Amino acid sequence: MKQGWTAASVAAAVAMGVFIVAWVLWPRTATVAAPRTRQYQARQYLDVSACLLTGSGGVSAGTPGARAWRAMEYASSATHVMVSYLPGTSTADVPPLLNTLVERNCGVIVVIGGSSNQVTSVARANPGHRFILVTTRAAPGPVALPPNAVIVSAADAAGRINQEVTALAGPS
């Protein structure tokens, strides 16, 4: 009987050894670390905003509104000034929509598709806001603008938008 126990003990030890060797040498699947996802945090904006009143094309690609919106987003990313836009549908909508943007406390209001008369009248009534009228055609003559309004060509709009939005952010 002693021989049976010895044989069983040897067999158990051999089996245990085989198990340990097999466990150590068993091929493992490579563990690939999951790619680190970028942690997005809410952007901290300043307590100032710039707004865009677009023409009927909105901010669709290829429109003057799209170019102005890109300029505003670029300036916002550099200054943390909050930007937003409001689509216009017709020139008759411009005065009430401009007044809406004034009520939203937009420090700079960029206007696409409005007339100089519309922008001038709202700018005169709201001297605490800056107005930029972006135009694709030259004005038919000299326009008497209040000091808080400017007319720029579509080609010069991005630079002027950047300048005005940066001024809203204050000294850096």
C-alpha cells in the first residue's frame, strides 16, 4: 500500500510540474493598451461675445457668411471670446435681428447682407456695441457712419474681425 501512495504522490507532483511549466510557457495574447482618448473639457469663455448676422446663405461653404464665421471661430480660439451667429432670411429682417444681437449683449456684431443705412441706424442707437458691415460691393458714395461702425470688403473682413474680437478680449 505504501507503494501505491508513493506512486500517487509522484504522479501528482509530476502533474503539478507539467501544469506549472505549461502555464509559464503558454503563449499569451499581446495586450495592447487602449489608445488614450483625448479628454475634452468645457471651454472657458470670457464674459464677452461677438455675433454674426449672416445673409440668406447662412454659414454654408462658399458664402460670405462662411468666411466671416471661420474668421470669428479663429479669433475665438485665440482669445476665448464667445462667438455665435444668427441666420438672416431677407434684408427686411436685418434691423430686428440686429436689435436681437444687441439684446444678447454682443460686443461686436458682424453683418453680412445688410445695407449701410440699416447698420448705421442700429449702430447710432447702440453706441456701446461695435458693428462691422461686410460688403461685396462698394458703397455708392461716401457713407456717414457713427464711430462704432465700419464697412469692410469681404476680402478685408477676416483681418478686421480678428482685430475687433481681439479688442473685445482686452489686454492679454
